[in-house]
Amino acid sequence: MNFRILIMSAAMALTAGTVWAKLPPPSEEAKAKAAEAKTKADDAAKKDAAALTKAQERAVANFKRNRGAGSSAAMAGKKQ
């Protein structure tokens, strides 16, 4: 049992250096691509938010338009 602990401790000590290694800094080209991707993602998020807002406004308008008709029909069915 102690031999297994010794082997596992040695293995973890040897791999610890690779875990703590730092990545090299990104190149200028990689930074530019990342900035471009971020810009595209931001634009897509804005378009999605606008589409969601438009759909919500349509749903509210539909609810307000049909609110009176739906509630009176439901009340008429309960009276009978």
C-alpha cells in the first residue's frame, strides 16, 4: 500500500510542472481574430435582443387585443 502511495506521489510531482506551465501570449493576428469574433458575437446578440423585443411586443399587443373577447366568452360559459 505504501508503495502505491509513493508511486502516485511521484507521478503527481512530475506532472505538476506541466499543470502550472503558462501559455505563450497570443500573437497580434490571434488578438485581431478574437476581437473580430467578439464584435460579431456582440452584433448577433444585439440582433437577437431586438428580435426578442419585437416578438414580446407582438405578444403583448395580441393579448391586449384579445383580452376582452376571451374573458367575456369564458364568463359566458361559466354562467350557463
